Amino acid sequence: MKHRNAFTLIELLVVIAIIAILAAILFPVFAQAKNAAKKTVALSNIKQTGLGVIMYNGDSEDTYPMGVGPCWWAPTDGGWAYDTQPYIKSLPLLRDPSDPLSKPLWYQWLKDNANGIPISFAANGLIQWDGTSNSLFGVMGLVQNIPANQNRCGSGPWMGRTITNASSITKPSETIMFSIRYGSQPTWGTGLFMSGVNWWDGEGHPGMLPDGSRDGTPYIVKGMTWNKNNRWGAVNAPYADQSVFAMTDGSAKAMNPVRTNPNPNTQPADNMWNAYRN
């Protein structure tokens, strides 16, 4: 009796086809699991960053650090990432594991500067008109109310409120402290926060906040598509169209950016970027 010791060509093809089918089924599952793990790390990191700021507040009369000082240079003027270093001592905490840590819109001088370190999180620095002047309605934003004779940059004041006190926040569990914005950095200009305006987009750090009333076309900055959906503003949403957010009560949430501000005109009370809303 003859014994067959090898597969026929047809049998080999069948086995290969079965393996290909299994791979097609399993690879997306593995990718989803990997993405879910990164999302968990991102949530943990942004929450720990927020808790570090809350610890800073406890030692600073319940006052948040500034987003960045009047001359835009945090190493000398102050900024939240520098001011909170005693409480946030680990650079990886300031990063989302999905962030490519690229610098697509930075000026070359900042790319070459030793202080040009990419981070993933930007503070809520919402600026709005208060009836008299532009003021900080977010949590940590731009400080531009220093008299010219006290400002080494020589520029005069043009803002009203520039610092937020934690006790002034009307809805702490529903007010954003940090969100994901890739391309952020802790040193210069609007690299530390998002202002809600596009005045400084050309400086390399997109500033628009989510707004569900926009038309949904891409958000373009310096000829680059920053987000596929301008309703998200500058907030990156790498987790099945969700981003992660640190709230001012110390919690962290994952949600679609539009949920943070569905319509500022018809639903102002749902704007999670406005720390002073009713």
C-alpha cells in the first residue's frame, strides 16, 4: 500500500486560503485592541496631567497657572507646563501614545530650539468678548493685561480677565481643562493652549475649538488639512472619532469633540470650554 507524504497543490491552496481568511478576520480585531489600549493610556495620561494642575492650584490660592506669559516665552514668562513641573515630573504624561510627535506647522527656529519638545495636550484657553474687552473664558490661556512699563516686551494690555480661579468655574465636572492637540509644545506662543480663535493659526498651533454648527468641511491651516472635520476645531480625535479630555474636577472623559460644544448659538449652556457659563 502506498502512503502519501505530501500535500497536493489544491490542499496547499485551501490551507493558504483559510489562513488568509482568518488573518482578514483577526487583524482588524488586533488593531482595535491596540487602539483601545492606546486610548486607555491617553485617558490616564491626560487625567494625571489634570490632577497635577489641581495640586498646583492647591498651593496657589486655588488659581490656575497661566497658559503662557505676555512675551509668549514660557521658560522666562511662565506657562502651565513649566509652572506645574514640580507636580508633573514626567514628559510621557504630557503625551498621547497615538501622537506621531511631528512638527508640521512649527517655525524652523522652534524645531531647531532645544526647548521645542512636542507634547500632545493643550489647555482650554478660550478667549471671548466680555462686553468691554477680550477676556479668558477658558481655564489657562493668554496673559495680555500687563502694563507696558511692566512688560519687557513693551506691548500694552488689551485683555480683561487672564487668570481663572477654580472656585469661579460654574460646572467643574463639565468644563474642559485639557484636550488632545497634536503639534503642541510647552515653550512658545499658543503651543500650550487653544484660544478658540484662528488669529494665531499662522504661528504654527491651530487654535479653533469644536463647534457643532460649522459645515463639516476640513479645517485647513497653512495649506495643511489639520482636521477632516472643522466641527472638531483643532482637537485631534484618533480613537474612532473620539478624543480624550481632562475636566476641571479631576476626571477624564473620552467623547467626540462636537459633544463638547454642540452649538454655541442655540446651546451655550452645553459649551464645555466656557468655564463661566450659566
